[in-house]
Amino acid sequence: MIYLHIPFCKQACHYCDFHFSTSMGFRSAVLEAMNREIEQRKEEWNSGSMQTIYFGGGTPSLLSKEELTELLQTIRTNFIIDKNAEITLEANPDDITPEKLSEWKAFGINRLSIGIQSFRDEDLKLLNRAHQAEEALQSIRNAQEAGITNITIDLIYGIPGLEISDWIANLDLAIETDVPHISAYCLTVEPGTALESMVKKGKISPMNEDQGSEHFLILRDKLIAAGFEHYEISNFGKPGFHSRHNSAYWRGKPYIGIGPSAHSYSGNTRRWNVSNNKKYFDAINTGEPFWESEELSDATRYNEYILTGLRTSYGVSEEEIATLFGEQFRKHFRDNLFLWDLPENIQEENGRIVLTAEGRLVADRIISDLFWVDRWISNIS
């Protein structure tokens, strides 16, 4: 798997805490450096052919035909790409035109992730999105007419002022579009964002946790009734349309991250690039390190296994825990599971522990109780 972080946006969404810039001043330098990073890191990959390529950000749909072509060509020159690879491009509705869709298909893009967020203009204005609701619907129609069948859309719930009836109407519209995958996230107030400032100043109401929980349960019931499989807390896909890229993340597969702030994972090591565009391309141009890394302990790998596994429909397995991390971790898991081992929270399917719909509402609490706590204590002391 390879992930490319395109750190540029037209404007800043109020809720976003990802690394990006609304200035295009360093755009050419950053993209040139990303091509060089791809070339430099080909020797790291020893996991066979690349099964997925993912353009994220930021806003990858801002890339020109020439910029996207060069990045893809550099990847194909330096890595073996599976002939059936899933190649995803994140796109904003206002960037999606028939001309661009034709170009993306010609480049091999076969999966489109459209940042809809809401089909209500008042929500889009509050979030400071660059598009309007009608553009969102038209972007989906354009993609479908261009012959792109693997489409996922993002939606946000828990937005102040988004009543239950509004959320249901949003979901009905999403289902009517006939997209085969939907990712839905509860709005959270991240530190340092414009949204945090607006809440602190009383310009908007704080997020309502109970309303967010109700939105989630409605989301799950409606999408399952419409033929979607709830295969990860925030992700719903029809059969055959689960995200192969993200599923590999959640299953602990290795991946390479390219670009400022991008993360990489080898199985035993995690690495992250500097979250500064100029420092990133300056370091690549001078041959200096542009990343930090850490060797992962068994405790850290166990905690990540629990964190990602319990978010998914395939869950975690005591047998896997013992095999991957040792008997002490299996015993720790079993000894702490009893706190939540109730039918409304947890169920066992074919030897795997999975969370119920109600359990997913308190997933963070369940997961934290199953963590290997000694690791966190040793870090503090």
C-alpha cells in the first residue's frame, strides 16, 4: 500500500486538523520532492506488489493533469503495481467536472472518495466547505455518468443545528444516489481548529454527545436496511465495495506514506514525515532526514491491534493475540474483557470478539480498558 498526502486546499474547513496549506506558493517544490521521496523509498518495500494507491490530503483533486500523471508514473516506475490495484483519489465536489473525471479514469483512478459532508447548505456554510449541496449531488451524478462505479462519500453527523429529521433526510439522499460506500463521522472539536475557537467564543453550540449517539444508531439502521455492511465503526459498504486500502490499515498491513506529515508502517516500525511543507522539500533536496521513527514494542503493537480490530466487523481474536504478542497479552485481554462482556456490548463470532452497535457507541472506553496499561505508566514515570 502506498499513501500520498497532498497538502493543499482551496480553503480551510473549520473542523479540520490535518496538515495542509491554502497557499500554493510551494506547490511545485512539494510535488517534486514527493516524486523524489517515492524514488528514494523503493528499496524499503518487500511486501510484493502494491495492492492499493491512495491520494489523500488536503485536496488531491486540485492536482493538474500533469502533476497527477507524474506522481503515478513515478510510482509505477519504482514499484510493481498489481493489475487489479485499488487506486483512490479524494475529491471535493467543486473540483469534479466531466473533463477531470475523464482524465482520472485514463490515469487508472478506479475509486473516488467525494467529500460531501452534508446535503444541507447551512451545514456546509458552518463547516466552511467550498461547495454547495446541489454541487454535491451533481458531482456524484457526473462520476457515475463517467463510468466510475466505486464511489464513496463522506458525511458528518452531530453538527449543531442538524436535527434528527435533517439527518434522516441527508441519509435518504445519500441512499438515493446509489453510491456503494459511505463513510460517516461524528463532528469533533479538534484543538487549534477554527471550530474550537467558535465554540469557545459561543458562536456555535458545543457538540451534543447524546444527539451524536442517536445520529449514529439511525445511520447504522438505515444503511444496513439499504444493503450496506457496517464493517468499521465509521464505514459502510455494499458487498464487494469495502475499502481495500483502509481495511489493510486496520488489519495491520505495512504501508508507505509519501509527502509532508504522511505516516508509514513496516510492522515493527512507525515513521512520520515532518508536517511542514518547506522543511519537507528542503530536507529532501539537501539529503537531510525529513522524518522521525520509532521501533514498536510488543505492548504498543498489541494496543494498536486492539484499537483497530475492535473498530471493525472482524474484531479481534484471543488466538491471534497469543500468537502475535504472547500469552501474557492474551491473559491481560481476557482478564479485562469481563468489564464489558455483556450481550449488549460484545458478541463472539467464530472465535472472534466484535462490538455490537451499542458497544460501538462506547468503543473508546472499551478499547482503553483493554490496553496494556503498563506501557502508558512507564511512559509517564
